[in-house]
Amino acid sequence: DGSWRLIDLDGAVKIGDEIGAKALSTAFMPPESTHVQGQEVMFRIRKFANALVAHPTLDIWSFMVVLYRAIAHKPLIEADDRDNLRSKREAMILATWGPKALFEALTDARAALVADGASDIEQLVACNLLCWGLQPKPQDRPQSFDEVLVHPFFAATKEADAAGVTE
């Protein structure tokens, strides 16, 4: 019927509350959810003194991970069947996420867009949105979904809705 349904909300918390009462799906967590301790990557959850609190940028990162998979036809960082990062290597990629990892992800996304026949403008717009939403620092990402939805990536959808276009 074309409608969307949200699922797996048992780990949801209010903005400002600590995360981690329920096990995390680490493949969808942002870099700031991690803490490197020696050679180990720890996730900043409720049982630790520096627990991460819920903020819209955390959900925006998670949304961009899903969008990346849809565009690039592959996960941003390899995960297991339970949506957790597969190994220490993947956890370290997330924990040290920066310009190089972002560049590599955008290169792969652009290659997939080219293979899918996207125009140069469509490639630029999609990669721009991914770049904005997958920034290492939460303050550099969109601060709300209102900001995300005014991005040109969603303009074609809004124009089609306004014109009554259906597929």
C-alpha cells in the first residue's frame, strides 16, 4: 500500500536520556557513540560514566547509514545479521571515522550511482546529502530531520507530490 512502518522501537529513549538500556545495533550507531580504550572500542552506554545521551543527530546518522545502503548497494561498515559491526576492525573504522573513511564511502556511493545511470546532478545531490549526514562530528551534521528534508535530494519527491505524480 506504499506506507512506511517503524519497527524495533524498544530501544528508543527520549532526547537527552542516556542510551544503552537495550543492546545497541552497533552498525547504525554514530562515531561519537564509541570510545577507544587501548586497542578496544567501547560503546558509550548507560553503564559507563561517559554514556551517550540521545540527540537527533544520532538518529540522523542512523538514517544516513540506511540511505547509504540504498544508494551504494552495500553497507557503510560491514555488519552481521543482527545489525552489529562484525569485528574489532569495523568497530575501529567507526570509532576513527574521519575524512578518509567518508571520502571512501562517497566514492563507493558515486560509483554505484554511475552504474545505476544517475545524472551528474543526481550524483552530486545524493553524495552531498550523504556527506552532510555522515560527518564525524555531530555538530557538523543536520541538527533535525526538518533540515534533512529541505535538502535538494528530497526536492524531486516534493515536486512530484505537489503535481500529483504517482508511479
